[in-house]
Amino acid sequence: MPWTNALPPDTRVIGSPNPPADVDGLVDAVTAMGAALNVQNPVFGTCDPTGSADSTAAFQACMTAAVATGAEMVIPAGTYNLNTGGLQITGPLKIRGLGAVLSNTNGSFLTAAVTLNCNGNGGSTSLFTFPYQGYLWGGLEIAGLLINYTGSGNVFHLLNLTDAVFRDMQITLTASGSRAFYTTGSVSLLNVLFERMNIITTNATRTVPMTDISSSTSGSVSNNTHLKCKFTNNGLDTTQYMVSYTCAGTGGIAFHFADNMIDCWFEHPYGGAYKSLAGKGIKVDGCSVWDVNVSTVGHSFFYFGADGTWSSRPPCPGTPRRGSTSTAATTCCCWVTPRRRAPG
């Protein structure tokens, strides 16, 4: 059994033989001190690990309490129905699914003990949202979850974060316009680590990238790293890049800075693997593209381009390109050391 450093579900009746009253009281006391908050505690409401009943309200109540107390939120093994969606993350928070075991370092689970299912409330409601708090905050850590999202919104919507970690997760997207991570406008994404993330799309006619990070403010998207992540285009879409980073700001320093793709795996990147527009100091190192022996590839596997403001910037030497349909010049100061693998 993997080490979890978490309290057991606090669902026992005080005075019952297992545990006795004094032990149950101890669990309550330690939980109250902020060691961990278990989403299955009845104080948070209905939380059904079989997936029959909607558990969204219990998840929101536990998340709110965890933000307020500084406690870690733990999710025991099970399948949870979060179809209502719209879970709001409003401050520093640690969420951990218990029992996840990795099969390898590329982000694929051997066992995903916690599954979250969301249909976007039957439409475009995102699973997690980040309401603007008037300031930029850090300290978010989410790990050990398998998420199936069938809505047309996003799993993590309008991120506005610094110093955050998303680790050991699998996200499957079904709709053509859904994204795993999405941010746009005058928001910031700074020093965020995406580690061993496995993101899958099953739609053959996607309209947006799986991860779509953009800001209208120069430098507000910077120093983010995707490490040992896996992106899989099971729908074989040929129109969309898997990952896109863009700065749409204007002026003399309209860039996103020092964003990195390290040891990542792109499977069936028929619409392109990674696109950076108006980037500076971008690094793509040790990444692999798999199953690219096809006659039609919609874009370059790795593309570094400019927005309208920077269309006159000089090209970056050595950038690998294939089948590009864009005429925009590439930005400077990019490092690309890809590793390609043939099918089989």
C-alpha cells in the first residue's frame, strides 16, 4: 500500500468499537488542527464515492474550508460525480487524490484510485474556476487525480496563479472546444509546474488546443514548466496544436518569457505539438513526437512565431518545421532540442 501521510475517512460513530471513542475524538481533534480535511467527512455534505449522487457541493465545502484553514484536502479512492461543476478555487490550497500509482515517468497511471467525472453541467460549465481575488496568489498544489471531462468548457478555467503545482494527473477531453488548462486576458501565470500530466483528447475535429495559455499583458505568462508530460491526440485531429502559449500584448516588450517544455511526449501530433507566439527565452528540450508517419500534418511540430506586433522579428535558427501554413516570422532567443521517435 502506498504511503499517503493522510488521515482515514472520519465517518465513524463516536463510541463504536472500531475505533473506540477516545481514538475517534483524536481523529476529530487532529483534523480540526488543519492536518487534513477529508472530503468524505459528513460535515461537508453528500459525497458519494460510487458516482451515483452528485458530490459537487461537498467538494466545494471542503475546498472552502481547506483554503480558510490552510489544511490539505484529501480525496479517498472512488469515482465522484462532479457534473454540476463550477468549483471555485479562491486561495492557496492542496488537493490530493489518495492511492495513485504511476507506471512510468511520462505521466501514465498504473492505478488511478480517484476519478472525477464532469459533463459541464450538460454544457460549458468548467470543472474548476479561479475567481479574481484582486491580487495574485500562490501555493496551489493538485495531484493524484484522473479527470474525465465531457463538457464544452474547461477543466481548469481562467488560471490566475503564481508558484503552483499540478502533478501526477490524467485529464481526458471529449468535446471539440474543451481544454485542460485555459487562461486569457489580463491575468498572470507565473512559475507554475506541470509535472507528469497525461492529457488526452478523443475528438477528431478540435477547435482549440488542449492546453491554451494566453495573456494580454507582457510578461504575465512566464517561467512555467511542463516536465515529463504526455499529450495524446487519440481523435487524430489535424488542425490544432496540443499546447499553445501566446502573449497578445502590445508595446516594446510584448512577450511571454522563459516557458519550458522538458522531456515531454507528443503522440499523434497531426495538428502540431507546441506553439509559442511572441515568446522569449523559450526552451523545448528532450521532447519526443510519436506516430508522425502520415501524409498530412496540419502544422509544424514545434512552431515559434510572432504576433502582429512582432511580425518583423528575425527567425530563430534551428527551429524544426514541417508543413507550416503560417508566414509569421519566428521570435528570437529560443532553444529547441527535440528527440523524434519512429512508430513502433
